[in-house]
Amino acid sequence: MKLSDAAIRSAKPTDRERKLFDGNGLYLLIAPNGGKRWRWKYRFGGKEKVLALGVYPAVSLKDARQKREEADAQRRAGIDPGVQKQAIKAAIRAEVSNTFEVVAREWFAQQSIVWAVTHRRHTMAYLEKDIYPLIGGIPVGGVRPPQLLEALRRIESRGAPSAAKKMRQTCGQIFRYAIATGRADYDAAAGLRDALSPKVVKNFASIKEPKIIGALLRDIEMYTGNLIVRFALRVAPYVFVRPGELRRAEWSEFNLEGSEWRIPAARMKMKEQHIVPLARQVVSLLKDLHQYTGHCTFVFPSMRANTAPISDMTLLAGLRRMGYGKEEMTVHGFRSMASTLLNEQGYNRDWIERQLAHGERNSIRAAYNYAEYLPERKKMMQEWADFLDGLREQS
């Protein structure tokens, strides 16, 4: 006799499991605690098997019969319904465990251990704010380029095209990691290189006319503001490092007897150790400055607390106090000044690029490049210092 909804509702549990049969192998299993679960008994490959069809009343009698018919159709087609159900469950579990966000966090945990704290924080912030909300829940192998592009353009729309390009590169690394671990077949970021807005190159204001450079150097020489600012601005043209590298210079990095400054990789933009040969003029300046700040960690300590370096704004304010506007000269401008004039004077471009610490992208080669062309660079840096002195002394 077939079951009815009324019979199922009135069925009471006993101290043992009992079965209420509906026909064609479908039955309701009633547990001693009152739980009611649908089961279908069938034969496949000469073996008797049981398939779970859900829990009553979430799955009604009508639903259970429909599920039985669907499963029986699979059986007749040569498909084991139980095996098929497990395969579907496994696929769902794989999708949940292999979403873009899951894979990205796994990649991040492995790669970020060697990153600077700031880089880790910025990368994760962009992923969580812009990438995960749009594609984080999609299986990594199923993300399509237009979906990723939408997320990247969200970053662009905030006026951060450079950040969008960096995140395209980051997502590319995540997809390649997914490919290597068997969870994706292609890199959805690979074809988006030309889909983002072109990078707008920011040129730092810089003086490059020799006569005006001479006037600038004389103005720095006669600067009457803070002593530390004056020394930093006097050293900057000779060494033409990035402003942050100059400001955060520590006495422990200098070998004045050997006329050399070795900046640790952790403080360099490209994370590669950098050697700055020191001309005689720089060594003399640093020896003079040592009597004022030699007891500090930083060569150019802050005026407020000698436990911190001087700020970028303080150096910039020194230039402004001398009358050089933002469209005329910046602290960073000493780098482009040196690059332009050294190239014009015919120095080997590779020497100049290495001294500017423009990074070698081959990481293995970069590990040894900090000393590349060092004898030639020492000669170039001394000749550059002598050239600047000549400009300063011209009236």
C-alpha cells in the first residue's frame, strides 16, 4: 500500500528504526528520535544499494517520488545514481575549496613571507576591496577575462591606473599558481595587458641646464636654514639616490675610509642591495656632519626626534625656501639631472642605469648585480662630483 502525507505525519517512532514502504524501492526510514529520512533501494551491477533522497518534511512525499523516478532513469541508462550523487558532491566541494579567493589566499600565504609589511598590506587591501567581491567566489578555473577586467577597472575608476596594472600582475601570478597546482587551465589576466588605461609617466621637475645647476648648487651652499637640511641637500646632487634612500641613510651603512655606501636591499625600491661610490667631496661632507649626528642612527635625523629620519617634506621645504617652485625642482629631480647630463657626456648607459639602481628583473642575476661595473662607476661618480663643483664655482 502506498504512503500518504497523513500516514507519514501520524507515524510515530519506536525504540528501533522502522521503514514505511511506498513502492518501487522507495521507503521512509523513521529513527527512534523521530527523524524521518527518504531512502531508495535499487540494484546496480548485480548488487543491492541504497540511495539517500533527503529528509522529511523538507523533501515531501511528492518530491521523494520524483527523485526516485529521476534516479531510476539514471539506473536504466547505465549510470549508478549513488556514484553520480557522490561525483556531484565532490565537484561542489572542489568548487568551494578552489574559488579564486581560496586559491589567492593560499598563494598569498606562501609568497608574502618575504615581502615588506607595506607591500603585504597594500596587496591584500586591493584583493579584499576590489577583487574578491567580484570574482572571489568563482572557481579559479572558471574566471573569465571580462570578469577580472571589471574588477580592475573599479580600481582605475578611483584614479589609480598604476595600482590596477599591479593588481593585473598579481592576479596573473595567482592564476599561474592555480595552473601549477592543477586548479586552472589558463591565466585570465594574460590578455588584459592592453585593456587597461596606459600608464601616465610622472616626470619629476628637474633643472638640467648647466648654468642653472651651478646657481642651484651655490644656493644650496649658502642655505641658512636647518643644518641637517643643508647637509642633505649638499649630498643629494653627488649621490643622486632616491629621496627615501637618502633620508633614511644610517651611519652603519657607510665605509668612509673605503669611500662607499652600501644600502641594504630592504630599503631599496627593487629590493636589491645597492652600492654608492662616494666621491671625495661626499666623504668630506659626511665627516663634517658626523660631529653633529654621529651619535644618532640616522645620518640625517629629524629635527624633532633624532630617533627618526628627516622627512621628505622637510627637504622639499628647503628647496622652496631657496625659491625653487614645484614646477622647477624637486628632491627627486637630482636623479634625472644626473641621468640626463651623464648620458649627454657620453658615459656608458649601463653604468648610469646601475648607479640609478634601476632594477634588474632577472632575480638570479640581480642578486649579484649590486657590484656590477663598480670600478667604472667609482670613476664616473668622482668625475660627476668634480663636474658639479666646476658648475658651482662658475659665476
